[in-house]
Amino acid sequence: MSQSTLPSALKTYSVLPDNRSALERGLELALSEELYAVPQPYPQLLDARYTQPNMLPYLAAERQLPVWDSADPEHLKRNLTGNAWQVRRLSGTRAGLKMALESLDFLSEITPWYKQVPQAAPYNLAVLAWEKGNKPVNVANVHKLMAYIADSKSERDVIELSLMFGVETQLGLAGARAPATNVKETHGAAGLWPMPQATVSLAIAGGALPGINIQPLNLLAITPIVSGYAQLGITAVAGHYSITVSAVNASAVI
């Protein structure tokens, strides 16, 4: 039997009159036990980090979150809901744009117009963003990202958004090293039969294997945002075996 969750005061206090029956008192205690067994929702109800998952859509609607997708993972919904007021408070600033990107699990670098090379027109911002974990560009996430940026930016700002993802690969090279070969001349006297003394020379020579050169192999990936497919091209030079990765950029202008 589980331990009673009723406060000690309620075990003796009753709202029933003095002429209550034992059955009535039993029903009162049983209903009170059920009521106090329900977890208290209020301390964490409005905290996006700890509230129940089924409360997140209502909390997001209350905070007027402009983007919402019920198929998103739970941690993303909590990020968006928890940062909604802060993003709105900082809207029109680089800090607000950066937080909006972080809410959708994107890291970013934001360059204002006067720091761009060559210098851009006033109120033009270059935003370089990449999803955490070097994930491939997801078209659905890009649409949400652009919608959130459009809601968070200043009306006069023009955002040039570049999306990037990293590619990681490994190259293994195994080989066996040949034992060292020494070259030495040996002189020895041989008495074969009675004849003038003879001398025998023995020489052993070895050659080292040709070295292996490791040079870059370029890996290029192109991911168009509009069509949502990826192309992968690999070029190699004969006799060279290593891999180099270059950044992949896709641009969209809001």
C-alpha cells in the first residue's frame, strides 16, 4: 500500500458535519488522497524548459512564436518557446538574429555592411549559418529559418543568408616496412686445389622502396536550397591519396 500523501492536518480536519457517517468520512479521505496524488503543475507550468510536452504548443501561442512545426524534436520546441520573448525584445539587432538562429539549432556569424569586403550598401547584413553537428542542409529547416529571420530583423535590413555545412572523412593508410639492407664487401681466401692463391669477393646490395606521397583530393558538395537535392563530385590525381574538405555554401536573399 502506498504511503498517504495527505498533509497531517487534513487527516484530522473534515468539512463534513459532526453527524457524518464512517462511509462519508471514508469517501472524503479517499477523494482527498486522489486529489493530492496529482503532481502540482503550477511551479513549472510556464517554464518552457520543464513544462509538460503537451503544454508547449499553448505556451508558444501565448508568446506569439512565428514559426512552429509539430514534427520538430522536443528540444527544438523548448528552445523556440523559451527564447521567444527574448528574441522579440532584441528584434532588429544582430543579437536578436543570432538568438533566433540558435533557437533553431543554427550557429552563425553576422557581418554588418560596413565590415564586409568589399563594403556593401547600408543596412545589408551577411549571415553565415550552419546547423549544429555539421548536418546536411534541410530545406524544411531553411524555410523556417528564413521565416524567423524575416520576423526578427529590422524592416530596413536586407539579409543575405549563406548556409554552410562541414564534411568529415577519414583516410587510413597501412603498410609494412622492409627490413634494413646493409651493403658490405667480404674478402675470403679459398684453397680449392694446389694452385696460386685465389681471392673471392662477395657483395650484397638492396634498394629502398619508392616513397608514397600523400596529397590533397578535393571533395566538393553543392546543395541547392530550392530544389533540395545534393550533388557530390570527387576529383583525384593518380598516385596521390589524401582528402581535403572545402566549405559548401548556398545563398538565399530575403
